[in-house]
Amino acid sequence: MNGAQALIRTLVGSGVDVCFSNPGTSEMHFVAALDDVPEMRGILTLFEGVATGAADGYARMAGRPAATLLHLGPGLGNGLANLHNARRARTPILNVVGDHARTHKRLDAPLESDIDAVAGTFSRWVRRSLSPEVVGADAADAVAAARTAPGGIATLVLPADVSWEEGAAVAGPVRVRPPSRVAPELVEEAAAALRSGEPAVLFLGGDAVGEEGLLAAAKVAEGAGARLMSETFPARMARGAGLPDVPRLPYPPEMAISALAGTRHLVLVGATAPVHFFAYPGVPGQPVPEDCEVHVLAEPGEDAVAALQALAEVAAPHVRPQPLEPERPEIPTGELDGRSLSAVVGALLPEGAILVDEALTSGVGLQEMTAGAPRHDWLSLTGGAIGDGLPMAAGAAVAAPGRPVVGIQADGSAMYTISALWTYAREQLDVTTVVCDNGSYAILEGELTRVGADGEGTRAAQLLELGSPDLDFVALARGMGVPGTRATTAEELADQLRRALAEPGPHLIDAVLPRRK
Amino acid sequence: MNGAQALIRTLVGSGVDVCFSNPGTSEMHFVAALDDVPEMRGILTLFEGVATGAADGYARMAGRPAATLLHLGPGLGNGLANLHNARRARTPILNVVGDHARTHKRLDAPLESDIDAVAGTFSRWVRRSLSPEVVGADAADAVAAARTAPGGIATLVLPADVSWEEGAAVAGPVRVRPPSRVAPELVEEAAAALRSGEPAVLFLGGDAVGEEGLLAAAKVAEGAGARLMSETFPARMARGAGLPDVPRLPYPPEMAISALAGTRHLVLVGATAPVHFFAYPGVPGQPVPEDCEVHVLAEPGEDAVAALQALAEVAAPHVRPQPLEPERPEIPTGELDGRSLSAVVGALLPEGAILVDEALTSGVGLQEMTAGAPRHDWLSLTGGAIGDGLPMAAGAAVAAPGRPVVGIQADGSAMYTISALWTYAREQLDVTTVVCDNGSYAILEGELTRVGADGEGTRAAQLLELGSPDLDFVALARGMGVPGTRATTAEELADQLRRALAEPGPHLIDAVLPRRK
């Protein structure tokens, strides 16, 4: 058995059986070995950022890692932005990065670069496999590292000759440690804070915004009179009728500050204390009031659900919280804007949908309009590196083949990883993409003002607008084998979305929004 | 004056007046400052890999660096692959990477990551600007670092508040040291090797494959009976009628070994000793024969042209080499394949063209067919990180507005940075892109065999083919505002190429090549 075969068999034996790939010469034995291990599903992407973003979306839905197959330092670099997002989401991912053969390493061949240094910036675990004899064990360690709560990125650098030489052996299967429980005194501290009668917020993230966590949190909130709030961009949030409606901390600093104003106790459950995405002149960096006491009930990686359930036992033993009733907005008519787009999505979102949100400014109202929709999961852009939406949707669709994926996708961000559409078509993934086509980096137009730059000049403005020429997303979709339509009114969007959701496989709808002046 | 204004004015004062940009919030003051310094041309790209590749192509043609404007660690990551190629080309580039404000850095905001570690892998110079008072001086140092021979990448990390605070000052202009001359005894050593009468090769790279270098090298070769050869992927090579025809060392190891077989003296001029791109089982890593003596006449960064001229004085004082006569292939008819495609290009390549070669396997014959074409420059993929071709062409067109740019572009590689087409359209760049559309990663099919993997299985083969669905490059071009046509015969290609070259602005031709079986 050669190194590649042992590696793939080890991965499969430890529950990693999907590999989002963009291989090159140094990965050819890995590719060849896919024919020997049919349990591993290799999925081709046309760009590494699609592979890593898909792995992010996959693990958020599957609860276990996918592998990626990347080509040396540049391939890893192309995957970096979405690995950054995955790190912020605490997504388990196993990167296999092919490298030069050990004999070739010192020759400084053209593709030579410092893979390990780059990998170290987003990985919790990096190792270079040094011989075929150990590559199986290395792979098992990598899976264990990726899967240990709260989940993270493990990067295994695989020299080509370690891959092709014989003498390798399968290792594992891996045993994953369950997440640690929080100490009882932390539950008591949180309960005491809630009993104080002072304004308190339970601030939720990670597993605490899954179904069980939310139900326990709602019990605590109702029993103790606390408010619930989630981090701004949770990796995966359970939503819809039958669950409590938990607002997310707003993104704009002034709104975040206002959302937490007056809070005296902030109880963190699976989340870290919030900070603003960016600094702005004259604005404090964090929205938490200065006189607010921060209590860490459960850190990311600890069992937040168990902690919430324990807290509910203490703080609200007999409470039965009122979940949301089913409620959908009316399908609007007339002009298509961010709000009517959100209403159409809220009106039509199917049961069990996975909503991938990279709408940015165009998503105003989307949370509110979908709150009472049938039960669904919501995946956010966690790390702010735009271009995760289209790939994440691919991974989510692979992880949950029975569930419709709806991507609400800003236009500028879509262009970073547009070739994800081709993978949708190749794999016939059930992904409906609604492009929020406002013809600009609208979020930056707002940010230009917010940072205090006047932005009155035309040269600056040109760097923020996507017209001249307009992007034609229907043509782009067709170019990659995805059927596309264009909607210019709310009725058209509703009609096209209904049809796209009724038919399996990928669809793209170019939702033309008003241009900023 | 705020930091951003001082930075931009310093760059302009030191000859850096084009900035390929993909900004985010942390770069908004830089963007705003473009309105204050009209001498700096900001060019928007839709993806950082386009910005960095364009900066590579720009400097190869302009002989001085462009700046890039990138958004924190993920933006730098997206630009990494083409910065890798630029590093291998020894291209001067000045990256400005926006980062969180100094006050925000310790808060671990979602976009926080280790920018410096990533930058260190491809930069010869990295600095974080610590205050508005020093940012001008930092920028001047960065330009000096980038421009010092042989050219390299300087990365300046710019905290948002250093950008927006007042109190900054312009620095420079920068004085660039001319490249060092080689010591006379090295010229003597090379001359002695050539006098030995044993088979010798002058192995050329860097400036030695520019016009002056080639003419001096041809003199030496003719006078001393040595052969000329260039590195496999020179950053920029002068070619065409009136210049000597210098073959490039072939890419496939067996052909490279054969090209250098019997050589007893390899004289390096602006190039390093060749190594194979990859290791292969049972093949030595370098094509240089074991009994060949390697002489380093000029290292990269030393004045290779002066060294060749000095060598010519000693070794061939009275020789007048025969340059190539103008000669073009006939325009072929019938089937379109790599060879007939190359013949069409050779027949029609205009005077003064810049040929950007990312054809990979489809470029077989392209060198030969263009050797006697009118004088042109040839830009290669230097670092093996595919996806440089389309962006490089953009940069070359910006640097040399009077010259037609012809990109010969493999299909799979085109998809990495396809949004470069939008920048062609936005800036109305005179770039004609010929997509070598064979529907596969053909180079990898060959590599799969070459590494000794049998590749008979269908699952491996699926990871190397781009069909199902076929990419429609004409639709993709239309989606980004570039007019496109499709050629399925040599006549059609000739016809479409002639028309594209006759009309200013961008054009794309999808040249449909035979599918592999």
C-alpha cells in the first residue's frame, strides 16, 4: 500500500469521506488512489477557494470534517480566505497539501515556498508527513486535531514521494473526546447574575444556537427575565417556527452599542465577548458597556448546551417558553429592493432549507422576514472574508443531500469564487442562488462614510462600483452550466424562486436591485 | 496631511503611480485619498489575485513597480498565488495591506489574522507602519526594497488609523542603486570555459533575455561555438525577427535532460541552475549532467547584460551574429489543435505585441511558430501557480498602452482569475485572449502518467476533466462585458483573431481544441 492509499483509507476509517479537490502534479498519486478507495468521494472544484469554502459549509452541516486536496503553497494561498472564515467558525477541516518530494525539496524548484508558515496562520495543527510508514498515523492525528471541540483546521503537508512510496499502513479509527463540561460554580455565577434583577443578556454562539441550545436558553431567558442575543455571524443557527427568535447582535457599531446599552450582565455561552468588526474614528472598539460585567458560562469548545440546560434547571426549573408561531410575510409586489427580496425569501423558504447568507447590505430584513418560516438552518460569513457564500452552499448541499440550499449572495462577493457554480452543475447540487445585484460594493460605500472619509470624489467612488460594465450573472451562470433567470420585480423574483425550488439541481436568479446613485 | 495621503504622494514621487486595488473597510481612507492625488491611477479588480497578477505583468513591462491595495490577511491570501509567481519572476511589487487600527488589533476582531507571517513567505521586505509620522518614510523604504535589483516584493502593512490620522509627511524620492557589476575574474572564468572547446551552454535568464542581453549572448555563442538556451519560464523575453532565436529549456524532465546531454560547461547568466519543476519516481531532480561544470557569470540581480558584453569583448570581439530573418508560418486550414492554433498566432502576431503565455500543454509549437514574427515580448508563468495569465495581460496592457496584448490561455487555468476579464472591459484594455479550450486539465493527465500512477480509473480521471458541464467561455466573457467568439477551425480562429487585433479593446476567442479521449 502506498502512502496515498493509506492516507485515504485512514481518513475514510475516521469518518472523513468527502474531499474537495483542486489537484496538481504533486497530488497525482492521491488522485490515482481515489480509484482504490471508492468510499472517498472526490469532488472537483476549479479553484482552491471553492474547495476550502465547500469544506467549511460541509462540516457546518455534517458535523464532521471534509478533506481538501490542495496544490503546494499557492494552492493553499488560494484557499486561505475561506480557511480564515472556517477558523472563525471553528469548523473542523482537514487540509491535505501536496508538496515536492523530499528529495526535491532542497532544490528550490519554481513552486517551492514556505507552506508551513502560511498554514500556521489558520491551522490549529500543522504537520509535514515524513515517510510512508507514518502517513497513516499522521492522518489520524490530523482528524483528531480537527475534530476536538470546538473544531479547527488541521493541515497535513504531504510530500509527493511519501504519497507514492510503498510501505504505508492505515491508522485509527480516531476517537474524538466529547467537549468538556463547565464547572458547577460557573453555572452558579451565571444564575446569581440573573437573580440580581439587573438587566442581563445571554450572549449565544457555537452549539448554543443549535436547536437544543436555543430551547434551553429560551427557558433561562423567560424564567430569569434576561434577553437572548446571538453573536453577529453564527456559524450555524437553527431558526424558524417552533424555536425561540433570537436576534443577532447588529453589525454596525452604533446599532451594536445601542443593542447592548444598559446591560449590566453579559453571560457568554459558546461565544466570545463581542467586538466591532472594524475600528472607526472616535468609536470604542467594543459594544459592551463599561459598567457591564461579563460572565463566561461556556467558552467555545466547552459543552454549551449542557451548561444552558444546567442553568435552566437552576434559574428556570418550571418554565415553558413560548416558541415562535409559524408566520410568513405576504409575497410583495412591485419594486425589488433588499426588503422585498427578503420578503419573497421569507414567504417561500422551504421546510428544512439551509440558508447561506452572504447578502451583506442587501440582506436587510432577511432575518426578520424568515423568523417564522419553517424550520431551517442559517449559515453566516463568520470571518468577514467575502467569497465564502457560493462555496459554502456547495458543501452544505453535499452534506445534506435531501435539503434545499438557498444562497442569498451579494454580487461583488460572488465574483471571488464564482466558479463554484460549475461545481454545482457538475454535482447537480440542489442550490438556488439569489444574487443581490445592486451593481456596487454597497457595504463599502457605507463604510467610506462611516470611517469619516467624505467619499465625494469620483475616483474613490469608482473603486466601489461594479457597473461599467455591469456584470451579467445570467450569462456567467450559463457559462458554467447553471440555468439562470433575471428578476426585476418582486413578482418575478417570487415566480422564479418558486420554480427554482420546485426543480432539483442548481439555479441562479439575478435579482436586480436599485442602483445607488 | 493624513497617513494615506502621505503614503500615496510618496509612492507617486518614487515612480509608483498605478495601484491595482481590491479594497475593504480598512482601506477606505486610502481610497478616499485617491481623490486628493490624481497622479495615482487606481484600478479596480474584483479579486485580489487579479490585482497581484496585474501588478506582476505591469512591472515586467514597465520596469518599475505598481502598488496593490489589499484587504487584511484574507485579501493578501487571495493575492498569494500570483505574488508567488512574481517572486519567481523577481518582479518589483509594492503591496499595501490594510489592517485593523492599532487600537483594534488586540481585540481579535473577526478579520484578525497573522498578516506578517503570510507576507514573509513571498516578500523580501515586510514592515508594519506604526504611526502617521513614519508612513511616508516606510513607503519610500518599501519602494527602494522592491526596486533594488533583481527586484522583489515589498509588503507594507497599513493600520487603518495610521491611514486616517493627521501629521504625516511625504518622503523620498527614492534613489535606486544600479545593479552590481560582476568581477572580471568571473568573466575570465567563463571565457576560459568557452575556450576549452568542450560543449558549452550559455544559460540565460532575467535581463539576459532582453534585447541587449540576447544580442551580446549571440555574439559570444557564435564566436565561441557555444549554444544558447534560456530558462524554461523567463519573466520577459525579447523575441522575433532581428533577434537571435534562443530556445528555452523544455519543461518535461526527459526533454530537459536530453537538451543538456553532453554539456560540459553551463554558464549561468542571470539565471539559476535549472531543476525540474517536479520530482518523478526514478528521475534525477536536475537536468544538468553530472560531469558538467556550472559557472556563475552573473547571478540574478547582477548586471547580466554588462557581463555578457564584457564576455563578448573577450571571447568574440569581431563577431557579427546573424539574427533571425522575418518568417511567419502559413495560416493553416482545417482542424484546430495546439499546433494549428500556434501557427495562426505566429502568422498574425502584430509588431510590438506582448504575448502572455499560460497555454501550458496547448502551447506546443507556439515558440517555434512565433520565432520569426515581428519583434515582440513574451511573458511566462514563472512560478507554476496557474491563474497568472489573464491578470498579467491586464497589467501589461496598462503598462504599455500602445502595444497589443495577446494572451494564450489554458482553459482550466483561466478559471482561477476569470474576473480579470471584467477589468479588461472596465479599463478598455487592448487584450485579445485566446482560450485553449480542450476541456481538461490536460497537463495533469500527462503528469498522472509521468509520476507512474496508472490513471486508468474513472474516478481519478474525473478530477482532471473540465467537461460535464463544458465551460462556455463566450458566455463568461459576455457576463463580464468582453465580446467573445468561438472558433472551431483554424480558418475561424484566423478570421476572429484578425478582427480582434484590428479593433481596440478586449476580445476573447474560445478556441475549441480536440477533447482528449
